[in-house]
Amino acid sequence: KQEVTQIPAALSVPEGENLVLNCSFTDSAIYNLQWFRQDPGKGLTSLLLIQSSQREQTSGRLNASLDKSSGRSTLYIAASQPGDSATYLCAVRLRSSGGYQKVTFGIGTKLQVIP
Amino acid sequence: DVKVTQSSRYLVKRTGEKVFLECVQDMDHENMFWYRQDPGLGLRLIYFSYDVKMKEKGDIPEGYSVSREKKERFSLILESASTNQTSMYLCASSLNRPQHFGDGTRLSIL
């Protein structure tokens, strides 16, 4: 059974700092990994998706990396801003021979960027 | 841009009531999903559908059913609501890869 762990559960940083959020998974036979952002009381917004054949993806100040062999992904946020304050979740989609490809979500890291 | 719309942001119902949560997507996606999100437990899949009138159980289907009569609409039904079904419910749709989520329905069962 795939387990997805995100550490730390919460993080507080001053504005302008670069930071790294971590996601680890137990089953390396993944199809892709996705990072989401969730604002309080809202749904999830997709940030980056990394296919199993890729090592990283970048969007603006965000960079996500994937190391399947070690079962890890990191989300790097450069020059953090108060607007980055949210909960960040990673989701791992497993490979399957057919039918639905199961997605397992981590519980998330709650980020607070202090002005 | 994909839009997934959940009919209610907040809903309060009583134990034993039959509850309907509605979700509509505007991008002709085949796949639609219902999750619940609880503190410390993350998102858990209740049901999903990969086509009209098709449905599959997720990880926690007990106490729930679903309906997909049209491609754009996926309904979650609580047959007889119980207090342990108080939660945030999230609907998502996808074509192949990334899932697009609605804003969620916070459901309270009294």
C-alpha cells in the first residue's frame, strides 16, 4: 500500500526566504507526482506535475524535483512571499496495468510566510 | 480554464437525512472523483466515475452512493446521514493526468 508522508507538518518563514518542502513515498512504481496548493476552506489548485520519466518541473518561483529510487520529491519555493501562505500537498499516482490509477495524497505542509 | 463547480460551499443537515452533493465540470472530462478531507487523515477517495453511468468504489465508499447520468455532472449521495460524515467534501475531474478540484462543500451533520 502506497504511503505518502510530508515533513514538516507546518513551517513558518520570514518573507524573502527560499524554502524546501518534502514529500516521501513508499512505492516507487509511480506514474506521476503532483504538487497542489490549498488555501483555507478551499479546494486544491494544481501547481506542478512531474511524470515518472522526468526529474524536475519548474513554474515561476516553484521547482519540483523527483527521485523515484529514493522515493522522494521536493518542492522548492524561491523568494517566498506572504501570498505563498497555504497548505501544500503532494499526490502520487501509481502505475497500473489497466483501469483506475490510484492516487494517494499526503496530509500536507502548512506554510506561513511572515511579512 | 477548467472549472469544477460544487453546488454548496456550506451545508448543515440532520442525522438520518438523505443528502445530495452536486458537482459539475465544464471541460468534457471522462473522469470525476469524490473525496473527503479530514484533519490528520488527508484526502480519501470515496467514489470515482470514468464515464456516464459508470462508477467505481474508492477507499471509503460505505454510507455513500453516486450518480452520473450526464458526463458533466457527478452527484454524491449520503443515503442516511450520520455525524461521522461531517467533513469537507471535494469533487475533482480529469481527462488523463492532473486533477482539477472544486472549492469543496463543508458538510455538518447534526
